Amino acid sequence: MSKPVELTDSNFNSEVLQSDQPVLVDFWAEWCGPCRMVGPVVEELAGDYEGKLKVGKVDVDSNPQVSMQYGIRSIPSLLIFKNGEVVDQIVGAVPKAQLQKHVDKQL
């Protein structure tokens, strides 16, 4: 089963922007309650979409550069990247079915 990739300021470019498949990026923090609710859903999606979608997580406390670059002001924020561009954004804890709809639109 596929697990989310740990994304950092230093590997974001190669893992996300240069990816040949769409990437779902979860911007989160350890202290954020809603982030902890979305976390298991994001991990499930990594398995559900293995081979079709790359899934990664950015700890906003440890990686302020990439968080600022994409204007992350509230977490959890989930961005979907395609060909290096943000094509969709979901802010807040949402149910798995709603996340799947956003992902399916981009595949």
C-alpha cells in the first residue's frame, strides 16, 4: 500500500512540480485537530489512487518556505497539482467522498 510522501522545502520541486502524475498535497501541522482528522483519509487516498496520483504531506511548521509560496493561511489545506500548476484547492476537514470528487476531476 502506498503511503504519502513527506514533502519539504527542499524536495517539493522535484516531487510535486516535476511529477508526471497529478499530486495531492496535504498542508498540515502536528498541533492542528482538523489536520489529524484528515490525515487518515489522505493516507487512504494514497492507497486508493496508487499509480494514478501521488500523495504528499507538508508539515507547515517545518517547511515555511513552500507554505508561504502557496499562500497557505489555514490548515488543513489540500492542493492538487497537475503539470506543476495548482488546479484545485480544498480548505478544511472534508469527508473522503468530497476529496475523491476533487481528485477524480483531475485524473
